[in-house]
Amino acid sequence: MSEWISVNNELPKDRFEVLFYIAELCQIELGKYNEVSKRWMLPGREHYFVSGNNWVTHWMPLPEPPK
């Protein structure tokens, strides 16, 4: 399994599905980062963005599927 990556060190590729941690909610979400808007998108709620990097502190790539 991958390690958590701080958003201060690196951001995921544009619209690449990852897990991310919303610190203020103590919550892990599946979603994508949008490089243009600089916001995190949640699947099924494309109109809803988690505002700013100050909410999201860490992210990680999804694990490989089982073989």
C-alpha cells in the first residue's frame, strides 16, 4: 500500500482518482484534484468541491486491484 503524501510536497495528477484526507472532518474520501480550479472533486458530486488545500492535508494513489 502507498504512503500518504502531504499536499505541501506534491499534488496528484489532474483529475486522477486518489484517496484524500479532509483534516477538518477527520474523513477519507475518494476523489480527484482539479489543477485548473485548485480544488478537490468528489465523485457523483462534480458540482461539489472541497475548498482549498487547507482542508485536504494528504492524499495517496489507489492500490492496485487484486490479481
